[in-house]
Amino acid sequence: MQLAAIIVSLVPIVAGVALFVRAALQICNFLRLGQNVPAGTRTDKPVQRTLTVVREFLGHTRINRSGIVGVAHWFVAVGFFSLLLTIVNAMGQLFQPAWILPLIGDWAPYNVFVEFIDTMTMLGILALIVIRQLSKPNRLGRKSRFAGSNFGQAYFVEAIILIVGVCIFMLHALEGAQHHIDDYEASFFISYPVVNWLEGMDVPTLQNLTYFFAGLKIVTSFTWMITVALKIDMGVAWHRFLAFPNIWFKRNATGETSLGALLPMTSGGKPIDFTDPGDDDVFGVSHIEQFSWKGLLDFSTCTECGRCQSQCPAWNTGKPLSPKLLIMALRDHSHAKAPYLLAGGGKTAEGEEKASAEQLASAPARALVEAERPLIGTAEENGVIDPDVLWSCTTCGACVEQCPVDIEHIDHIVDMRRYQVMIESAFPSEAGTMLKNLGKKGNPWGLAKKQRLEWLTVVDFEVPVVGKDIEDLTEVEYLYWVGCAGALEDRAKKTTKAFAELLHIAGVKFAIMGGDEKCTGDSARRLGNEPLFQELGRENVMALNMAFGEQLDDDGKVTPESAKPKSAKRIVTTCPHCFNTIGNEYPQLGGHYEVIHHTQLLQHLVDEGKLVPVTPVEGLITYHDPCYLGRHNKVYTPPREIIAKVPGLRNEEMHRHKERGFCCGAGGARMWMEERIGKRINDERVDEALSLNPDIVSTACPFCLVMLTDSVNGKAMKPVQVLDVAQLLLESVTAPTGSAAADTT
């Protein structure tokens, strides 16, 4: 038995180590196929990045939101790394069955740790196996987060963990039996009953059992190593190694999710200058190798857990987009095409092959076939990603928020959209009208700029206009950025009016732009039209800098002597999309401002006593979190605190709220596209809201207001108001009759 165990164990050890080293080198070479990223953007603050990795791993900061799943996975993950010394112990036991690790082998704290972690690892993997069975697609259909995942690979990994766990437990018990542990002690606080049972056996039997379990543990462990080394696209296994660098290289060193601003377009690791682009600049992504190396790392790190899929509004309403399946498709394609690329393959801008036939001879036939697949294309075209998948995304951020290994789904989706829009002009036709309106009129509705100020006619006090009533913004506390929807969309105008009246009541000095401002460019950028976003953004930044009293040079840049600190340039807006774009993306264009959302300012005014809600607003209310206010910018509390201060309101949360909130369907430029596949996202959200039988559905975004109102009007069996938080507050702050609140509903 001993000789057989040694021989059977040594072969997979040698093969496993050699193949695993080769696989690690293959992955490094594979990642080099991707484009560079701008210098320093993924390697700044190395100490902070390391602390982020430690915090996310030991705290399981994302997955622990899932209750028992998070606890079970924590023990499995920690057990994998902390029990590595048990392999060394098993190797020693092959040659000397009673052998223990030097120094710590008979140290009680170490043995207690091994027993506890190993037992919890076994219980954890059993719990995960049961959960996987209860969540199988044949039971739950599309509602299963495992729909589309590789079940065979998952079963293999789970079986390996369970077998290794049993072997560790039995070897520890056999150790106790061979060392004649006659009384209960801490080192065997779980396994003592098994130790007691084993002590009834003779020494040769104990030794043979030790050889068996030691050999089984080693063979099982290194069989796993050989398997994953031969299949480097096996995310369910490789994520336990690749998650660490993927988290370390995430966008934000301090650990925030990769939401908020989109990354600037780059080519060859440098931002593209759209005023004078280079001849070799690559616009967006049309081939897998045009993703950055971080993108390729993202694809390989996906563990197929499906948490992104379970939260995706597109997937939950019957659309073809699953963030998980998209990443898996990109992973499989990238690994299949890699041998072709490593052989020098690739296409020139004219579509000619870069490599010679002799060079490509080393690439397998499958890689050559994979290289011919279009990245974006229908099933008939054998495309990797179907166009309907690409255009279903609302960029709500649910996938990024939920991903336990920090994959940046939205960045990759928008990169593919950029190529489709800028080079192929292939995008939903309705969005073309929006882009044309933005280019010609500076707003998505195509209305004349003079209409931006028409809402002023319905307020009974003077609102200063920059350049007309005041020279610049040094005379006021805030610039109120009204935005396109707030100025031009009838329902959003009511929010604009309500907020302006609240500021007036509170005595806050504010002013607005004069109507020459343009759309911030949020929809254009998320659709993929980066040049249009930059054109609109630069014009707005120039106008804002002038409005704040800064002097500009001939290139439109602020002169150093006139530059003001960020805190002196305060902007408030009622639109989360404007809030996100001006605050998070305009710094990329040289515009640095302190931007707050109107709910944040209103909460502050209520807390200071400048706004006092006194008039009851009776009814049950539920609040819908706008994605670009909540997930993208982590503003969850102010709207709820305002609602809590309004007397008479009874707030009840929808099942999906805050970080797990459900999109209204308007983000990612979807506001301007028809929703032809599956259930409308706004209908799904309103169904959830109406299940609470509310009197009021509240939100804090003009896009959400429009989408929710459209759906409520066609569904509600009783009168249900859809109101912005500002409208609710105004109704309570002012007198119940004869007040400006009369028109807010």
C-alpha cells in the first residue's frame, strides 16, 4: 500500500507542478495580447491596493451580502489557502505514517485551526452544492443565476474540495490514533470520536489507512492542478488565483466599485485626442485583442457565479443580455483565438493578414477559425456578441456592484459600442435622432435653446440668470444646473419648479445658466459617441468656467491666476446623469467642480431648519433609487431622510432597493431607444412598486420620473402619484391651500 501510494502520488505531483508553471506563463503571455492602459492608472497607491485586496478577500465584501452563501464561500476560500501545509503533511505521511510537521505539528493552536477550518470548509462546500442544486436552471429557468454556467466544471471543483476536506480530516484523526490520544484534547476537538474509533484498529491497518488517505489527498489535489493547468479558461477554478490581481488592478485603488465615470477612450495606452487623432489610433473595440490587458484579465477571472446576471434588469425582463454570459463569451473567444495572435496573427486596418502562412502554421486550426469570427455579429454571422446583447444594456451598474471579483462589465460594453457607433454606424436607428438633436440643438429633444428658460414663467420670484441678471456666479451660493430634462420635459419641469421654490423659501442664493448650455453628453457617451460627448463637454466646461468668473486663454483653458478652488465652484442639479457627468467625467475635460444632488442639498436645508415640513402628506410611499444617484454615486440616504421628515408619509421599501435597486430602463441611452424584446424594464419596476399598493411612488431623477409615470399610468388600478422628492417636500413645507405646491402633482 505504501509503495503504491508513493508511486501514484509522485507522478501527478511532478506533472501538476510542471503544467501549472507552464499555465501561469501562458496566462501572462495571453494578457500581454491586450492593449496597454494609461501609465499609472492601474498601479498607483500600491500599499492601498494591497490593503484593498486583503480587505475584499478576508471580508468577502461583496459575496457576504448573500447570507449563508457568503459564509460558506468564505470558509471554502480561506480553507483553500490556509490548509496548504496539509499537502506537505500528507507527503511526509506517505513515507512515515506517524509523521507531523516540524515545530507546529503538535502545537495545539495550529491543530485546532486545521480541524475547525477543514470542518467548516466541508460544511461550506456541502452548503454550496445544495444551493447549486436548488438553483438549477431546470428548476428556476432564467431566474437561476447559474443559467448558462458550466455545471460540469463546477461539480468537478466541488467534488475535489469535498474529497480533499475528508482526507485532511481523516489524516488528522489517524495522526491522533497513531499517537495514542486516549483523552479528549483541544487538538482533536472535532475528530476525537473518530480518533477513539480508530484506536481500536491494529497498527498496520492504521498505517495503510494513512497511506490511502494521504495518497488520495495528493492525487486529488494534483489532478485538480493538472486539469486547470490544461484548461486555463476554466474560470470557476482559476478565479481563486486571478481574483487577487484583478482586484489589485481595479480602477479605484481604495476599493470603490468601477462605476460613476466612464474611462476615456485610449489607443495603445494613451488617451485619444479627438481634435487631432493619430493615424494608428484604434476607436473602440472590434477585435478581442483591442481590449486592454485588464479586460482580458477580467474575462479570465469570471467565476460564473451569476450574481451579475441575477441583478441585471435586461436579463430579468427576457432580453438576451446576461453580463455573465457576455463575459464568458469574451473569455472563451479570447482564449480560443490566443494561439493565432501569439503566432503573430492579426488584421491590418485594411483587413489584410499581418502574419505569413509559415507563422500561422504553428496555430491550431480551431484558433484560425476563431480568428475569423466577428466580435459583434448575429448568430447567422457567427458573431461572438449579438448586437441585441450589446444594445440591451442600461449601464445601471448592477453587474459591477455585485461582482465579487471586480469585473468591469460596463467599460467593456461601452468600448464595443464605441466601435459600432463611430466606425460602423451600426446602432438602433431611434438613437440616431437623439444624436442628431444633440449635435444640432444641444439637447436630445431637438428643441430651441430659448425654451430652456420657459419654466421661469411659472415661478413667482426672480431667478438670476448668469450673463443677464448677474455677471458671474461669485454673487450666489450655487449654480443650479437645470439640465435638458429639467428645462424641456413637462413632467421634469415640475421638479425644477419645486426645487427652485424650495431654494427660494430657504433663502439660498442661486442662479442658472442662460440657455446657451448644452446637454452634458451622458447619453451620447454611453451610446458610444465619444467625440460628441467631448464636444458637448468642452463647450460646457468653457461656459461653466467663465460663469464662475475664471479667465480663459486662447485655447479655452483657465488661466492659473484666475483659477478658483473646487469648493468655490458649487453646482447643484436635479438630474443624477448630469450630477454624475459634471462631477465625475468633466474633470477628464478640465472641469473641476463641487457637484451635489438636489436631495443632498434639501436634506442639509431640512437639517438646518431652513426648510420645515409641517403639512402632512398622507399615504403609503415607496422610493425608487435612480441608478446614477445610487449605485454609481452611493447617494442612498438623503432622499429617504427627506421622506422620513415629511409628516403623514409611511415609507415601505421595494424588495429590490439601494445597492440591489432595479433600473427604470432609461440609462445607457436606452431612454432614446425602443424596447422591443421581452418585458419593458419600467413595467417590471412598476409592477414591483404596485405590489406594495402605494399611494405615491417617489424618485429623484427626471429619467426615472418619465419612465415610472409612463408605466404607472397604464397599470395602476387606483390613482398613484409619481413624484420627485422635491415635490413631496414642497407640498409639506408650504401651506396646504393657496400655495405653490398646488401644481407639483
